[in-house]
Amino acid sequence: MYLEQNGVFCTTGLMNFLSHFYFDRHTNDCYHVLGTVLPDLLKNADKHIVLHPEKLQHTDPNVNSIITGWNKHLAVDKYFHSSKFFTTHSHELKKQLLPAIQGSPVKPFFLGHIALELIIDNLLLTTGEVKVDDFYNHLAGCKNETIGEFLTFSGMTDTAVFFKFYENFKKSKYLHTYAETHQISYALKRICMRVWNNPFTEQHEAQMNEVLGSYRDYLLGSFMTIFEEIGGKL
């Protein structure tokens, strides 16, 4: 999930865009790909948007592809957050980050949860499992008229707020920065700033970078097991 903070996009989790994209990286259906990330896009465009298109059927097959992708997003989230991988590594990250954020108001569980998802996106990029440009090319192939039809069909009355966010999201191509490990700590800071004022000192950030970099290297050889596990359930 991505948020814009002063013009900068950052991640707030629930199996980030690239992790969702991984499962459909070989498809030719751009609308399906869009559907797999649309729940998070909408939440970040306006946290008050609540849509439930899961059981809808439209006469336009492209709109139905978005719905199919949406349902896949929900399934991936469910399998990921109920997995032993998520429970184990988010808990371990919480423990390792705790000394690094001593004195910070940020809740360690929240930090461990989001940090794990950011690390996974970084690993997908840096190991070449997904290509960011492929993801953005899919989004570029979707017509706004079709997206708008999906949104209004699902019950949204004012789509302008979404399209403003969506165009900025595509233009920024912020996901490219997730190949840089230090961006994990930066993104965590931006997310926490939504909830807490001045969540981290410079010392906190430096220590977090050490923890996150080390844990990223620790997961390098095994992180694909969670994608194999989820893929076997989809």
C-alpha cells in the first residue's frame, strides 16, 4: 500500500505492489494486473474509500478482469498474513528493531510488520524476480475510462480523488527506488510520520538501517519460499 507524503510515495504494506505483481508478472492482461493492486491504490488515494466489488459481474470483460485481480489481491493478503513466514519474520524483525528505536513512540509490532513487506519488495527487485518497468507498462496500458467504469460500477460517486493520486503514482515511478536498501528505512519513517510526530532521530534511522540491511541479507536465500507457498494455494 502506498501513501503520498509531501509529494513522495511510500509503502504501508499488505504485501506491497511488487509482491502482488509477482504472481501475475507473465500475464498479458493489464486490467487484471491493475486489479491486483487497486485495493491498496484506492486506500492511499483516500482512506475513506470502501468498495466491495468481489461478487460483481459486468458486461465489459476488462472490468471483470479488474474484479478478478481484486479478488486475487484479497486472497494473497489472506495467505500471506496467516503464514508461518510472516509470523516468524515480522516477530523477529520487531525484536531486532526494538533496541534500534529505543525512546521512539513507534509500536515495534507495526514496524516489524511493515519492514518485512518492504524487505520482500526490495528482494524481488534486486534478485530480478520482477521488473518495475513491466509493472508500470501494465498500468500504462489500462484506459482511464475502463477504470472509471469499474469504480462507478462498484459504487464510487466521485472518482476524481483517485485519478489525481493514480496519475501521480504512475508519473513518479517511485517503485524504482526500492532497489536501494536504504530506502526501506526511509519508507518506514514516512509511514510512521502519519501516526507519530518526529518518530525517529537520526541515530534511530542509522541503527534501523543496520538492522534492516542485515535482515535483508539474511532473507536473501529463503524469501522465495513464501511466494512458492502462496502460489501453491492460489
